[in-house]
Amino acid sequence: MRRPFLRHALLTAIFAQLIGCAGQPANAPPPELAALPEMGTRMQRLTFDHQGQRHELIGVLRHDDGSLRLAMLSPQGQRLLTLVHDDHGARFLPDTSFDPPFSAEWLASRLAWSLWPSSALTRAFDRTDWSLVEDREERTIRYRSRTIAHIMGNAECRIIDDFEGDYRLYIAPLDDDANRTAASCPAD
């Protein structure tokens, strides 16, 4: 008598896991690297707000026709993390001095949503559950009908509200005063 009950309980647990996973977004499809115009090296102040805490980093971003690289440094200049995104995918270089709480694909997708032209994102999202809604200087990234992120601003200064990761990221020129970072970006 116990066997049918155990089998039923096991099947119920498996279906519950599958249904739970079905609602989670897969990694967003990346846009083509060539769709982002080449850029010189950019140094930017990155201010993360997460659960009432604020952390500041320096981001050094470079893109050419074959790859996108982001080095994240402490305010003192210590390299913490290097992301490389190229034809082989997104990955962290082994020189990482800390274990990030996110994957390389996750970080690469947030960069793509912020940097790539909307036409490249639309092509990448075609025939998937991902979509882009753009209005002037604002972008909303959705997975199915759920809003994943909202991006506001311009090339100089952006705010990324990542609802899935529960953080807000301010990106501003490095020479901005740290106390003005939030004020110098567009208001939400």
C-alpha cells in the first residue's frame, strides 16, 4: 500500500520542481557582438544599491569587433573581476579575486541590455520569451509578461533597476563626485 503513495508523492515533487523552474527566466539570448559599434576604453563609476547597502566600484569597459571586456576594480584600484564576452560566450577570467554571486552570462546580459542598440536586442529576442519595450531614453526588458529590468538614461549616465536581482545600479562617468552619482543620473 505504501508504494503507490510514495510513487505519487515522488511524481508530485518532480512536477512541482518542473513547474517552479518553468517560471524562472533562462539566460537572455545575447545580441551579436558586431552590432555594438567599437568603442574606446571607458572608465565609469558603478554604484550598486542592494538591500539598503551601497557599494561603489570602478568599471573599465572596452569593446572591439571580437569581444567585450569589463574589468571591475575596487575604489583603491584592485582588480576584482574580469568579464570577457566573445564568440565563445561569456566567462570570467581566472584572475578573479572574489567569487561573484552571479554568473558571467547574467552580467553579460545586463551589459547588453544597457549598451546594444535596440534593433540588435530585438533581433536577439526574436522568437523567444524575451522582449524589449523602448520609450525615448527608457528600456524595459521582459521575460514573458514579467518585467526583469528597467534601464533609464544615456551613454554617459544610466540607472539599471534589476527586479530579478533586486538591485539598482548607477553608472556615471568616473570624474563625477561620488555623492552626486544618483543626482546626476535621470530621475525615475
